[in-house]
Amino acid sequence: MSGHAFDAAIALQPAGDNLFTGATSPAYANMIGPYGGITAAQMINAVMLHPKRLGEPLSLTVNFAAALADGAFTVEARPARTNRSTQHWTLEIRQADGVVMTGTAVTAARREIWSPSSDAMPAVPPVQDVPVVSRRSRVEWLNRYEVRSVEGSLPETWDGADQEHSRTQVWVRDTPVRALDFASLTALCDVFFPRIWLRRSKFTPVGTVSMTVYFHAGDAQLKAVGTGYLMAQAQAQAFHNGYFDQSAQMWNEQGQLLATSHQIVYYKE
């Protein structure tokens, strides 16, 4: 265990067959409850710690069924079926009032076969040419990341004016720096502010309903990133009657696609 706040936040203790206990972390507090990315990271960590795990994460889906209250919780990570090269998991987080998160995951033993280049990273300035966004936020989880904004920052004027697109591009990494792994990559996939804030230039109440991460890199590739930056891009495709989506891509500095993510998010007037 390192002394990093992230490792403390995702720490879980075995509590019986397929069960682990953990707790929310003040270091990753959001405006209400914890940062969704840290909750997703706690769920994938339960899979990573499970003694029956086969292979490495291929996908993770987290459904935010209810607000996670500050304090202790129980995670159940159950291998529902194990095949020759894939393993399918069901996940739940429970607190005193019942189930607050549901999810699924797939782990896999990958084989080295034909693997062409993935979608190219956008042409963006190198990380050293992009200044750090200087801020100390009252939303605590924002202080856990170093962000260098290339495109699509928060609106300077919240005037409700429609914008041309909802795309954001940032260089990002943990602060203090921490070597990348599956749990931290999972959390980083949720690092973006809501797309509707950019598209609409209006501070709109939102809440993620479901988030999926697809992992396109193995443990060795993540270790090679070390404490380097990721180029993170996110945009929405549709806003319709109270829900919008978000697609995100995460590349390393060499332009290799490490993960993609998709969300569906609730919003209201």
C-alpha cells in the first residue's frame, strides 16, 4: 500500500465469500456524495483482489442505482461464469438501506495475435506546451488531478447560449503523481465535467445513470505509462428529454488508445 490518497480510497478488506468492505473517501468527495470515478475504481478493485480472478479487465459497467452515502459499504464481486479465456462478473455495492450500485465486468486472458493500430489520437499540442489549469476547488475530487486543457473548458459565461459542440480535450494525470493501473484508469475515464454544461453554457443539475469502460491495454502497457499523462477526449452525441450520452477516449503520450468509455447521464431544468 502506498501513501497515495487514491490507494487509500479504493482500499478493500475481505469480508467473506465474494465480499469486501470499504468506505467512501473525503479526498474524492463530489458536490453530493463521492466522485463516480472513484466508486467505479472501487468496484474494479474488488475484481482485481478476488482470488478466483482470471486474466485482466476487459470491460466494466457501473449502474448508479442510488446515491452512495458517506461512510462504509460492502462490495460483492461474484464470478458468475468462467470460460476458457473469459470470466463474467456480477457486482453490487450495498449500504444500510440496500443496493446502491449494480454492475458487471468481464476479465480475459488475452493472446498475442493480430492487433492493428487503433483510432489515431487527435492532433493536439504536446503536454509540455499546454499550461496546467490552476485551481483549488471546493469540490475535493477535482484537486486529485492535474489537468492541462487543450479544448472545451468550462464556459466563461453561463448565459444559456448553445455551443457548436460538446468536445473536451485535456492532458491529465493523478496529483500527486501515481503510476497508472486498471483502477486509476477507470477513475480517469470519469474525469470530465458534464457535457451539457459545455453544450448549453448553463449550470444544469445532472447525475450519471450508467458508465461503461472498455480496456484496450493490458497490465504491461499500463505500467509502461508510469506517471505519464493521458490525452483524454469526451463528447456527447445526443441530448434528449432528460438524458444525454458521453463517449470518451484515453490515449497515452505515444498515441496508443488505452481505454474508451460511455455514459448515460440524467439532467433536468
